[in-house]
Amino acid sequence: MVDKSILQEVLNEALKTGGDFAEIYIEQNDLNTAYMSDGRVESVLSGKDYGAGVRILSGFNCVYAYTNDLSREGLLKIARDASYALADVKNKESRELIKLDYTNSHPIVIVPSTVDISKKVSKVKEAYSVAKNYSNEIVQVSVRYIDNDKKVLIANSEGLLAEDRRIRTRMAIEAVASDGNENQTGFFGPGRLMGFEFFQNVDIEWYAKEAARMAVTMLHADLCPSGVMPVVIDNGFGGVIFHEACGHSLEATSVAKGHSVFSGKLGQKIASDVVTAIDDGTIPNAWGSSNIDDEGHPTQRNVLIENGILKGYMIDMLNGRRMNMKATGNSRRESYKYAPTSRMTNTFIAPGDKTPEEIIKSTEYGLYAKYMGGGSVNPVTGDFNFAVNEAYLIKDGKIDRPVRGATLIGKGSQVLLDIDMVGNNLELGQGMCGSISGSVPANVGQPMIRVKKMTVGGRK
């Protein structure tokens, strides 16, 4: 993407005024989307973005600048401008760049740019038709196809030179059911680190039907009762509670500054004995995976919690300095416009030994949260409030009637301690995670779990 000799020159320029570490991140990103709503294709768009960011560290201080000018002069200018912010007299030389050699763990079979746009639109129409024809009560469907081809290059003053290509494909399906007085929505957004072969590996028809079924089911559901009760949270996107209420508190972004409830608790019990939690950026072709992170470190499998004991954090280079700990392959950013920081990749609660049937049967009364929605979390305290997109009451160890309007309210650190059953049916769900380094693809996941007591918001 840029000649090695220019990269070396830019890094040396960045170190002229006092930095002890310099890094350049270069990116080229190709994006294609197709969107259908109300029975017609509303838009088919293609775009390209490219640029570079230069980061300089001096101790715990960080300076970051970016540009769209990838010429030698343009790159030297932002390196020079960034270095002036340090205004020291030191002058450190960058080491000779040596390219990182690794095995690609995420092979792409069909590069999306080789596929005619008509085939992509055809997939959108298929999903739309399945969801729209599910029921006469489905009044609106929207489907969005997205493919993204991102090439990145990272070089730093410690001699690292690394490149990666990340191709992701996703389909987002939303269905709205109405009885003329009230509307209910169902949504699914499956995605993979794959090319167009995504459609050979993912049953889009099933997701389209599920989105419509969810909307129709909730349209006819009773209002959810409120109170403190056991809550059974199903697998897949149910893991969003751990991701938001606990996962962000295990990122060095908050841990290093003491802004996390888990700061300084390595080796301590922070969860139930049945809870093991993992962040794994190496899962082949998973939505949140990559070969290297955005600092050029190989991604890895990080055990965060093992049988209730806090074993590790997700750490980037700068916060690793503050914590005197090594980076864990979790440094991520939305684009060259953001400096990287520690972020989750594919984060999940590991499977236990209970079947879903055993978990439901052992629950005399409670709430079954089949599909989770969005929510809000205070990352410092872990206090959260999540909507449940599809829920049912449990009575006498059986799933009873559907209920709508349920919310789950609690504190992440307490929920970890109150998980008393973990199922054997691990699945992952796809989403976009936002933080100070922008929005990045992230998998959340878990098997079915039971929280022995939780505040459920609804109607008395």
C-alpha cells in the first residue's frame, strides 16, 4: 500500500521530538450496500475510503493524527505535526521494519467485488419476500445487504510491519407486525468474516422467518409482569448482557484508569463457579475475528474468567504500559480516523453441562428471555437496563405464554455471581460495538443461562 522505505522515513520523522514509540496505520476500505423497503429496492451504493493515522507515544502520553493524503509528503507532514505536540529534544530512530509472517485463519472463497450487484440484490429480495409473506399481519419489512473489504497495514518503530485483509458480509432484516393499533418489531442481523460464500453458510431464509415470527408473536403477547424473579436468558445474542454490562469493564480502556469495578481484582472470585468467559479473536471466519489486531499483534484466545475467578483483561499497548502488562491482541478501531484501544472481538460465556430442557424444568416460575434487544449500561458501575425483544413466562417448569414489554435491570458484577445454571448450547450473535475508538464488528454469545434472581421491569 505504501513503500517500506517511506514507512521507515515517516516513523523516524514521528520520533524526532521526544516520542519513544511511533506507529503508522494505513487503510483502504471498499463498502457495498443494497437496501429494500416497502416492496422496492431503495438504494444500491458503493463507496471507497482510504487514509492513514500516525500515533506517537511518550510514556503514558499519546498523540494521534490522520490524513487522506497517502503521498510521501502527506505522511511526513502528519508525522511532523503530531511530533510537535511532544516538543522534546530527544531523537530516537525506528528499528528496521520486518514483515510479520502468519497463517491466514480466515480464508475467503468468493470475494464480493467479483459478484455482480444483481446477485446481491437478489439475496435482499429473497429475504424480503420470506419475511413479508410470513403473515398478513406483517405490514413492513426492511432488508439491508452489506459487504466490506478492508485492507490494513501497520508499521511501528519497534520494527513491526504487518498487513491484513478483512472481508465481512452481513444481512440485516427487520419485520414489523401490526393489528392496526399497535406495532411490534422483529430483527436479525447475521454476519461473518466471509465473502459471498456467506450465503452458503448462513440460512438467510430462517433468519427472515424468525424476524417475522418474533414480531407476530409479540403482537399477541400479554404485558410482562414486573418483580424480582429467576430469569432464563437464551443463547446467542443473549450474550449481549455479558458484553455490555461486564465485557466493557474488562477492557483495559477502563481497567487501567481504575474506572472499572474489576480493576485490581485479578485472581479474585468475581462470578459464580459455573461461569467461564472468553474473548477469542481467532475463531475462523467469525464476525469479530481478524488475523491481527489494529496494532499489528496477532489475535488470541483470552480467558477472562475461569470458574468464577478473574484471570485476565483485554489489553492494548498504551493501557498495557499503564498496567505493566502485555497487549492481548484486542486493540481495535473503526478506521484510520481513530486511535486504537482495547476492545472485545468474539466474547462469550463458555458452555456448561446443563441442557436447555433441564434449565427450564428446574425453574418453577420466572422469565424466559428468548431474544435480547438493546439497552444502556454505565461502564463504571456496571448498572444496566436491557429490553427483551421476545419473552415468555415460565410456570411449573414449562414455558408458558409470551409477554411483551419486558426489561432486565441490574448490575453486571452481581449478575455474574447470580448465574446458577449454564447450558451446553453455545451460539454467537452479531452486532456493532461502539466505544472511544469507534464502531467495530463484535460477536456476543453464550449458551442458555439462568440468573437466580433479577429485577424484571414490566407492568404490575
